[in-house]
Amino acid sequence: LLVQRFAKLERVVSVTKGLTFVSLSLSSTVSFVDCSGGKVWFEIGDSPDFRVSEDGVIYALRRLSMAGKENAVVVVYAQDLQSKKVWKTRPSDATLTQPVPEILFPWRSVVVRGDGTMKRVKRDWVIPPISVPENSRGQFPEDLVRIRSDRDKNRMLRYSVTGPGADQPPTGIFIINPISGQLSVTKPLDREHISNFHLRAHAVDLNGNQVENPIDIVINVIDQNDNRPEFTHTIFNGSVPEGSKPGSFVMTVTAVDKDDPKTANGMLRYKILSQNPQSPSSNMFTINNKTGDIITVAAGLDREKVTQYTLIIQATDMEGNPTYGLSNTATTIIRITDVNDNPPEFTTDTFFGEVHENRVNVIVANLTVTDKDQPHTPAWSAVYRIIAGDPTGRFSIPTDPTTNEGLLTVVKPVDFEQTRSFMLTVEAENEVALARGIHLPRQSTATVSVRILDINESPEFTPNPKLIKLEEGLPAGSMLTSFTAQDPDRFMRQIVRYSKMYDPAKWLEIDPVNGRISTIAILDRESPYVKNNLYNVTFMAYDNGVPPATGTGTLQIHLLDINDNAPHVFPSDVEMCERPDPNAINITASDPDLNPNAGPFVFELANRPSDIRRNWTLNRLSGEYAQLRLRIGSLASGIYDIPIMITDSGNLPMSNMSYLRVKVCQCDHHGDCVDMERIIAAGLGTGAIIAILICIIILLVLVLLFVMWMKRRDKERQAKQLLIDPEDDVRDNILKYDEEGGGEEDQDYDLSQLQQPDALEPECVKVGIRRMDERPLHHDHQYPLRSAAPHPGDIGDFIHEGLKAADNDPTAPPYDSLLVFDYEGSGSTAGSLSSLHSSSSCGDQDYDYLGDWGPRFRKLADLYGGGDD
């Protein structure tokens, strides 16, 4: 039996605000009724312009061209999915009709019906979405719709579109003819990239003036089957116990398709292509073609024979149509797991344990079992359950994964005063159920005896926290409430005492015996210790046990506001120019109290001093603000204190004389103060900084000059001659020129070198110890002879010449050695300077000639001459 239903080609005209939207859609419905009652599958023949849904509705996939033809040839096939029988039909009544464009008038907008009549509607657009198929191969730009305004009869208009796809990224996909209003698409669309576009159409005149309100255009991209299904994994892994019954769930494979899931393009179907190995049957598994669930369909899974199966799974779109659908494959590995055919058994019938009361997360006893299944598998791992003796769930038994022991643990506090012992019945099972036909033996159940030990428990406040409401301003010594705690130890006679633990404002005290709380200071809601009108105080209760136990409780005091704070002006300091523009300042009032004890406020200028009301006026702007205005045109720079009386709205209002400090100053062209006091307060000026730097430089120069003078003075002292003219210096002082040396050997000088060789006796020449670094003595010297009595004035030159010769002599001995400058020559009357040598070895000598050399040598003559003085 074949039944066909056809619908005429409808011309859709949408009118909004004077613009016209024209589009074509072909809608034809065809349905096949199979007499057998099976499901029918529809398919369009060789026509890329149409598609048919499961319900038999035929849709046009793109905009149809009417050039040269009036009828759309469509062949529809129907197939019974069970009998595979195929029928076909041609809905020839579906025709294409050239639409007649409408021109809308602004004040009497109409819609043209199919019969040629017109119906007046409101001037509002309801634009249906425009459907454009993706991946179109037509010639571009391809026309979509024409947009016109009925106001283009009298003047030229320009049309434009905006939005993503037009003038926003991705730009240039949609264009519009500015003269005709023809909207076109410039390239193929991709629904998987952008599924729809939201544009706005505009109509303006040649001057750019808007003549119509913008309208919204929605363009939906019609999906095509251009994406293959993709599995979420290349290889899926699953497992199933051996001996599983047919219909046992194994695993789920999943594939995704980027096409529209609401159409056949994105509707997937699964099937198994192959199974390896094919033992004991080639169809051990099946798959749900819609969900991808894999289940067993045959018995005989035996892990000892086949450890795993490999399945090739195929996913096809177009609802699994092998002709038009795109497909993909994945591999599924199903591992056969061992079954639990050996239950766990306890090693003893009764276990014992004990725990202190109020302790949690404490292990009471270790429960041991044996299991013959493969270790560290679900068939071996034990799961423990308390089946009796613990109705409130105070105990739990987690499993040690290494030893497979059950750890009996306290998870909720146990009260000794309520229960002193527990007798628990525990059952052990595996993580997986026992194999079919195997039951739990008696050894899988055991008894655990738990004894509770008593401890000293902390007193408990009730309720905690405790909330009370009071008005602020309560005087000191007022009784507030009683905050007491109870001792849970009913079998111990203990005394509970109280103390204050945390009272940030130090307002309260508690009676240590009865827990009565009273005030020791006035309660103030505006205190910084009060948050959100709540003041929290923590008290402590302790008993006299050994050791004593303590408990804490919190008292929350909700303070109710009273009118105990007078308002004051805010801000308290303002600035004003000498010639203000504008000459008014807005002020408000600040009151720590809450409404209704705060605003609205009453502002009033004081009567004294008299110049206040003469120079200023105060106007009330609202209940919270007032405006202070200058009566005169200008005011001299300075600080003015303006007394303002402010009154709040409390029940018993409070008033306060508050002073507003107005700083009048010179202002720049921006209206900002430029008074010098602020500049000076900000830091030192440029002149002061320069002066400080100059002083520092002068001080450094003076210090440098002083150091240079000291160094030059030291050089002058060093360069001074060692000897002074005897005629100028008559002081008989002994001058210290330098240290003689640092060793004892330096004291053994051969002073015979200073004597005349010819005047010395032979034994005198040999007296003394000569050092190894001295010049050897020779009687046949080759020194030039000098006069016996050299002039005293050339001694300095003689010594300087000898010093210079010694300094330039590379073979000279060290500095601390005896330097032999020269022999005085024969004819010298000078004898040895050594008193020891002169007196002991060489006899008396005449030193009178030394007196002719000056005062210094005259002193030597007196010392060595043997005179009475």
C-alpha cells in the first residue's frame, strides 16, 4: 500500500519596518505504509538538491534555480529494514514558482498572499532564518535574499549589512548590493566552523541619514555529510570475567561526528566487523548499534583457554546507511579475567580490641583472612562489612591493600557513659562476587569484642555560640546573662569553673563559680571591636580532673544602636580660591550611629561671629547634603573656620557645633591652589640646595689645602741641612739625627779609622774588631793627603759628598753598617774618638785643637781632654 501526500510550494514573505525579505523553500511530504508494519527507511535518488528525513519530509538543500524548468524532479526510495524490499515514487506535484517581489509602504504595510490578496499588518519585522547549505559548489557570489525599503520610491537609498561575516571577522563572506539590496554569499560555508551568522541590515539615504531601523538577519548553515566518524581512541581496552552469562556488559566504545547530530549526517551506528580468535564461537560478543555498548551473547568464556579477544568495530553515519554513510574503524581488546571461586576465610572466630572514648581514626584491631585466589586481584582482595553490633555506624573496616587485613577503625566518637563495650559481627567478601554456584562458608564470618576506656572529658557549653541582644551604652556592673557548661563525665564528681579567654575590648567578666556574665565597662556599638553589630567574647570552662579538661564557648552580643553620637561636618577641611568660580562648596555630615539615629540632618550657620553670616550662606540640598556659598565676590587668602550647627534625626536629637576649615588661596588657571606654604612644606627650594652644595665644595677645598700644606712642611723639614753654620748656632745641645741601628754588632765600631794613621802607634792600629763588611785597612793607602787642620766650614760638604758616593756605589754595605767615607790623610792631629781606646791603649792625647771647630767640637774637647770640668 503506497500513500503519498504533497504540499504545494509556498512562497514565504516576511515584512518588517518597511523592508522586504523574499526566499524560496520546497516542502513536500511523502510517506510509505508497509503492510507488514515494519520500519521503512527513505532515501532520495540521484538529486543533490534535496534530502528526505525519517518522517518522509523532503527538504531543498540549497537555493533552486528556475532557469529553463518549472518542475523539480525528485525520486524517493523506500526500503523495509527487515525484508530489504524497496519501493520508489516520484512526487511530481512539487513545482517551483517564480515569486513576485513585494513593495511595502511605510504606513500601510501589507503581506501578499498566495491568492493575490493583501492583508494589512503592523509595521514590525519577523524575519525567518535564511538557510544556506554548506560546501556549496555554485557560482559565487550566490544570491540569498533581497532586502528593500518601501521608502525608495521617492529617493535613492543605500543598503548595507554589518556583523560577523560581513564587516567583522570573518569579513567578506556576505555582501549586499547597495542599490538593489541583494544579499549574497561570496564563498562556500562550513557549518562545523560557524553554524550560523547574525547580521544587521541598514537602509540610509544618499546623505547617510538612517531611513529605516536596522533589522536582524539570521543565516543558518545547513549541514552536509562531509565528516567521517572519529573514535575517541584507536584501541579500546575492556575486560569481562570468565564464565559470564550471555548479556553481560563488557565495555562501551564511542565515536564522534562533527556533522550536525540532529540530522542523519551526525547519527552514528556501530557494528562488529570481526572477532579474533573465533573460539569457542565466532559470535561471542555483540554491540548496541546506537550506544556502542559491547555485551556477551554466548556462553563459554574461559580464561584458561582464551585470555583475550580482539574485535574490529565500525562506526557509520547516515544512521548506518552503507551506501551513503561514511565509516571508520577501531580496535577493541577484551581481556578475560579470573573468576572468584575461593571465598576469604578468617584465621580465628573471635578478635579482641580496646579504644579510649571520644577517639576517632584509631585502629582497634587487625582482622586477618586467607584467600586462595590469585593475590592482588579483585578475586583475592577482601572487603569487610559489619553486619551486626554497630547500628549507629561508629566503626569501619578498610582493607590493607598489601596484607589484605581488615583494619577495624573508630570513625565516630564513642561515649563511655553510654556504651562501655561493643560486640561486632564482621563478614569478609571479595571485591567481585563469587562464581556461580559457590557460597560463603561459615569461616567468612567472625566476632570482634571492643572494650571502651574512660577518659576525662571537657565541659561543654550549651548552646555554643550563645546569642543575646542588648542596647549599647549599658553601664558597668550590669548583669547580662549566665553562660554555663556541663561536664559529660557523669561517673566522676568534678567541679567546673569559668574564666574569660578572649575579650578584646575588656567589657565583660564572668563569675568563676556560677558563670554569670556582667559588664565592667560601657558597651559601645561604634567600637572597632564590634563587627556587623556583633561583639564576640570567648569563655573557658575547666574541671578539676587529673589532668584537668577544658572547653570553650562563645558569647555573641548583638548591640542595638542608640543615639549617642553627635554628627560632625565632613569633610572638615576644604580649599577655595580667592575669587572662586563656582563659589559654593558641598558638605555633608558624618554620624557613627545608624538610621534612624543619623540622617537626615539639619545644617545651620552659627550666629557668632557676625562676619560668618555676612560672608557665607548655607543652603540645604537634601537630608544628607548642604551647600556653603560665599556671599561676596572675593576673599583674602587665609584660613577661615566656619562654625556649623548640625542636628541628627534621632529620638532625642543630638546637635553639635562643628567647624569647617576653609583654606582660601591663590589659584592658577586650572583652579588649583599655588600657595608657597605648600611648596615649602613639600621640600627645600632650588636656591637652598645650591647653597648647601657650595658649602660642601668649599669645605672639601679647605681640607685639601691643609693636607697639601702639611705634606710640603714635612718635605721642608727633611730637606733642611744636617749641619748649621757654627757661627750662627751657639747652642750646646745634643741633636738626635738618626738611630744608630738595631743590633749589638753595630756598637763595635773601629774608631781608629778617624785617627791619623801616621800619628797612631802600631798597637793602636790593631785595636778594635773590624766587621766583615768594612773596607780593609792598608798602611799604604792611596787617599789624598789633607791639611792637618781642615777648615771647620767644609765638614758639611765633606759629609754630603761622602753620602752621595756611598749611595751611588753598587758594592756599598747595608745601611746599618759602618761606612768608611775617606781617610783624613796624614798630618791630621785628630786622635781616636773612643774614650776607652784613648785611655786604655794609646795614652793621653791633646784635644785642644777641637775648640777651633766651633761650640759642638769644643764640648768634645772638654769631654776627652781630661780637664777638671
